[in-house]
Amino acid sequence: MLKVDHQHPVEFSSALISKCDEIVKRYPEGKHKSALLPILHEVQAELGWLSTDAMDKIAAYLDILSIEVYEVASFYSMYFLRPQGKYVLEVCRTGPCCLVGAEKLMGHIEQSLGVKEGEVTADGLFSWRGVECLAACGYAPVLQIGPEYTFYENLNEQKVDELIQDLRKK
Amino acid sequence: MARKLLLEHINVPGINTLDVYREKGGYRAVEKALKTLSPDEVVEEVKKSGLRGRGGAGFPTGMKWSFLAKPEGVARYLVCNADESEPGTFKDRYLMTYIPHALIEGMIVSSFALGANTSYIYVRGEMMPQIRILEKAIAEARNAGFLGKNILGSGYDLELYVQPGGGAYICGEETALLESLEGKRGNPRIKPPFPAIAGLYGCPTVVNNVESIAAVVPIINDGGDEYAKIGIGRSTGTKLISASGNLIRPGVYEIELGLPVEEFIYSDEYCGGIANGKRLKATVAGGSSVPILPANLTLKLANGDPRLMSYESLSEGGFATGTMLGSGGFIAFDEDQCIVRNTWNFSRFYHHESCGQCSPCREGTGWMEKVLHRLEYGHGKMSDIDLLVDVSKKIEGNTICPLGDAAAWPVASAIRHFRDEFEWHVKEPVKSLDTNYGLANYAEPIAKAEVTTGD
């Protein structure tokens, strides 16, 4: 559920704004609302999540109502409406991945990070969640990490442990 | 060896770059179409090829193209559906990752055929690496003069853009995809009007799957008649099959339609059999939405003839004993898998992905998930089984888009073929928590089959 608050004022960098300017050019005159999904991705990549203030700024940029941004951001699963860990481990939890151990893997991640699904570790580094089919069923189990959505395939507990250690050292 | 039209050069180092792709004959179809064919002639070749939509519905692509309205002075659009999200399906990701120019080339030829001067490839947002790959390939194609103004001196202009989705299975439905591309929630539209009349921005639009568009390249290179010679009956050409689950070699395979299912599962050219020495219990042949079949009905039709990988053979027997080719997402379940748990998992998926517009789907998918959850976790009642059938029937056919059907079919088919396993969960609530029903008696115990490959 979207909670409207103005506790997290944000500024868009000039680099971000020029990226948005580029995106808007892809659509015919007057159809700039089409830029909304790509811009939400860009803003989330820069800020980590989409605060109400960030969404209001996007609405102002595209000259649309704030509600038009809220309803889209809350519809699609990739947009975070609350702060996340620096690295969000998104594990596929759908059928084919579960045939080869995705559920066990999620249990393992919960244990090694010490936080439940959707919670952030105390150091702010990690959060994790199960997501629906990532279209990589032949390389299951899989997980992805935004904002680049780097993909990790054919996972097991040991590979996940190594991944978490590598990210901690970064 | 079977003929490969899409993946022939997939293992050539650097085939993801324009230079190597061209060395291997890439962009010949663009040259041929723009320099020697009229748009209508391209449409005619695609019609002759018998190509059917590779996204799941199997509607003839050439016919879909011929429905496109062409009012004077109104823009037309081609939108590629790369929102690959059907559980079990990962062929489009594979194609875009390793041979992106096949899609770009297909987009140019198809846009030319439809008279579109701006085209979009709508890629699911999670495939950010593939989006970067496509953007790079588009830049290469533009530098080589295959995109932009007056392509190859033909007078034809085309701009091609990649659009990321936001993570929503429903956007694979073509009108939801168009809504999403317009910057809105992915709520499917009521049809008619169909996109061919009023699609993107209210303009005539064709939406095609990645694999369908890539298949236009060999169709133009070799001619629609040549393409139609491959395959069997009305299932012409080759198809990418995504194989997953308990297989020795899961992955993406290009098959000639008409390949026996048994050969696909067990031969070393394809999946190599069931992993860990187990036996096959069931399959979902065309992505999670199509009916699940027990092993015996997967390999053979009800009359005992071998079942083939084709639109017709997989649907032979209707839903009583058949299934569908769908998107070609082939999931294999070994004897240790629990059908109740998997059905619950799929129901959760559809509940999560329902857009919420139509009450039967919004509420029904949630009820099915809940009932299946209690069956799986030992709190089920015998009446729950018929309750599930009842709910699934009330969703099916009563929604704006096919997601409702897609949610209903896996549940109805699991109960149709595996009712004894559901009943066992009710009778043995404690035992079913940590043991599985196993192969039981609905599947012939099938050891590694004797398979002859090639001819």
C-alpha cells in the first residue's frame, strides 16, 4: 500500500534529468507519458527507492498528476515504495525454480542475512524477497540484483554465501 | 541433425556483434525486402510461410498483419512483445542475449511490411542486461545505415526504441502491454477494437512476440514456401523450446515442429532424459498456463500413437487428454515432485499477477491459492477439491483477458489427472507434509526410453 508522506525530500541530479530528457524523445509529440516507466527505473537506480517526493517530482517533470505516477509505481512489482538494502537479492520463487530447490535457497538466505523477506539488515547493505518467474527456468535456481539486474544462475547455498561475502567486501 | 533457422550461428564467437552477424549472412533479409520487395509482398511471404505466433496463442502472423488498418495520414506501429514472463519460458531472453541482431533485423523487415516508421521493443524490466544488449545492437545497426532515414536508399525511414516494463506478467497480454507502453497500469483493454484498428496511441498497431519477428528473417531469405516445408501440417517451421525442471540438460532448443515428445525429452540431442536417474511423472508442455499432463499422456495420445511437439498433436484430445504448445515452455516433473504443491505455487503466481480489473480473476485466483495452500499444508477437506474445480470454472471465460483462463487451466487439469494425489493430501494431512505421493498409478513407470535419433 502506498503511504503518502513527505519525509524524504529529494533532488534530481542534472545527469538524471538529461537522461530523462533523452527518454522523452522516444515518443511522438504529446505522448511523453510513455516515458513514465523508464523514468521510474532511472530515478530508482539513482535514489534506491521511490519516495512520494521523488514521484511528485517525476509528475511535475512529465506534467502529469501525481496520482498518475503513484498508480503506476504501485502496480508494477519492480518499483520500491519504501527504502531497501543497498543490495536487494530477488530470488525467483515460481514453479520451475522450486522444482530444483528455490524454496530451500530462500530459507538459507533468510538465515544467513538474519532478516525476514522485505526487511533490511542493520548495516543497511541487504534486503531480499521472493519474486515471480524471472524467465530463466533452465538455469534455475536464479536471483537478480538491481539496479543493473545482474543475474546469478544455477545457484546453490555455497554460491549464495560467496555472493553475499563478495558484496560485503565491495 | 534438425534444421536450425534461428540458432544456426548461436555458437559463433561474436555473433552478438553486427560485423560477425553480417559475415554469417545477417541483414540480407533487410536488403532483399527493402530493395526488391514491396511491403505487401513481404506480408505475402509471411502468410505463405504459415508462421504462427510464437508467444503462446499460435495465431497466424501473416493473417494478423493483414488485419492492420491503413487509414491515410495515420501512423502505424509495430510493437515487439519481449515481456517474456510465462513460467517455464525463457527462449526470448536467450535469443536477445546471444543473437540480438536477429530481432533487430526482423523488426526492420516487419516494420517495413507494415508501414511503421516508429517501432518499439517492449522488454520486461527485469531484463535490464538484455535491454542494454539491444540498445547497443540498435546503435550498431543505425551506424551501418539499417535504421534511421532513407534506409539503404530505399526511401523508407524507421526509428526503433527499447521500452522497459515494470515487472508485471499481465503486460505480456498485448493490450495491457500497449497500456503500459503508454505509461499506465497494465490493465488489458476490452476488445474490440483490436490493436490492428486502435492500438498504441489509438493508432493501428501490430504486437508480435520476439521469436515470431526473428522468424521473419529466414522466411524472407529463403521464401515463405521453403519455410512452410519444415514442420508438420499447420505447424510449420522451427520453434524454440525452453526446457526446464528435472531434466539432465535443461535449456533452449530449436526443434522442427513435429518432433516426437519422447525424443525431445530422452534423446541426447535435446534434454537427455530425466535428471538423477528418476522417472518422469508429469509435464507442462507450453508454459505454466497450459494443462499439466501425466507422463503417459505426455508421450502418447489417448489412442497410443506417439505425441508430437506441434500445435495440433499437443492439443489432440482437447483438455480431456491433451494440452497446448503455448509458448513452448516445457517443464518436466520427476517422480518426487508434489503436484498439489506445484499447483499451489502456480496459483499464487496468477493471484500475484492478476491485474484486478475483473472480479472472477481478482477474487477467484486468491481463493484458489488459499484452498490449495490449506490442501498442501494439511488442513484441506475432501470438498475442497470440487470447490477448486467450481472456482476455476467460474473464472474461465468470464474475464476481459486470457489471464483468467491461464489461472484456471492448471488447477482444473491437475485435479483432472491427479485427483488421487489431492485426496491423499486430505486423508494423510501429516504424512503429506514431508513425504510425496510419488509416481502412483496414473503414469506408466517409464524408464529411460529407447530412442532412435536422426534418420
